[in-house]
Amino acid sequence: MQQNTILFLGKYEGENATQAATRKAVLDAAAFHRTVLNTRWMGPDSLTLYPGMVAEAAGVVLAPPQKRGPSALSESMLAALTVVRETGLPFLATGESHGLVFIEAARSLLGLANAGSAAFDAEVSDPIVHELPSVQGADGLHEVELELADDDLLGPLYADIDRVVEQTDIVSGLNPDYAARITDLGFRTAAKDRQGGRPYLHVLEGHPFHVTAAFLPQFCSDPGAPHPLFRGLVAACLAGR
């Protein structure tokens, strides 16, 4: 059986149920593909100081934070995400952490040095991410039904699912004022909220598997039926080794 390492980018939090579910979802997908995966936690400071460590990894998962909503925007995390994106490694971001992907792209690729999140800083000059009024104050997980686009990468993964219902707890998301510019960078929308039309899933063109999900697929994954996104991540990791 082939062995590979998936990096979990972020601070390990022992009491973080979402992080535990994320690791379990990765291992569920590994068992589905009949492979052995090693998992390793790596702080963003370590990754930016030693980018060569990424070369040995098969893929990267952006670890979801313990606390939702406003917190200090980590410059080292944004720098680490630049390293990950430029390596072309298979990558998956989920939940509230998904906004960091768009902020990094806005700074690195659009040249918006002050791009940030209005959830972190109400006075930010370029609020790539903003609060979602319809879910402000939401407590815990709630369901969202998604309508998938005709996507060559993700379509086959969801082919056997008639109704796509995901769990989410996000209170912030991509600001529609910047959505067109983010799309022009190659972040295509792969799924929208069926009721409200808000984008919940993006794929970066030109990468084997660079997926940003504004929901928590790890809570819809079981050993016998791993979530499609985790199956796709592990498949991409195996294909790239």
C-alpha cells in the first residue's frame, strides 16, 4: 500500500471537533482509495520559513478554526497560502477558513495590499470577505442545499448524489463587489445556494485540485461513504505522486 502525507495547515487545537472531523474525513477517503495516509500539522510560520517541507507532501488541508467570526487576520497564514497555491499541490479549504483563500489571492494576484475581511476589520479598505447578514448570529451548524454547476472536476464526484445538502456554520463570505475579479483570477464557481444563489464552492483553474468550500463537508463523511470532496482530494494526491 502506498503512503503519502497530507499537511494540515494551521494551529492544532485538541478540543476542536471540526479539526477532528476533518482528519477523520481524510482517513475515511484514504480507506476508500485503499491507501495509507500520514497526517501532519504544520503552523503557517513553519511553512513559510521552510517551504521545501511542502515538496514532500501529497496535499494540504487548511485547518478550520475553533472560533467562528472576527479574529486577528494572520499574515503568516496568508503567506503560507501563497506558498501552497504556487506549488500546485492538491488543496482543500472548508468552513470559515475559506475566506482566507480569496484574501490571499486578492493580495498576491490582484495587488490589493490592504485586502482583508470586514469580519476582522470593519474599516478594511478592500473587504474581499464580508459578513453575511442572513446568518449573523447563527449558532451552530445549519443546512444549505446546493446547485452544482456543470464542472468537469467536481461533477463526477457528485454524480451519484441527487440532492446536495451540506452543513455550514459560516458567518462571512466572498463580497459580491469583488466576486467578478476573483472569478477572473480563475476561481470558478462550482456550486451555489439553490435558494439564494450565493456561491459556496470554488475551484481554481490550472490546478489538479484546489477547492474552496464555504461549508463543512467533514461533517457529512462516514467510513463507508467518505464525502466527495475528500475522495477527490485524496485521489488528486495519489495521482500527483
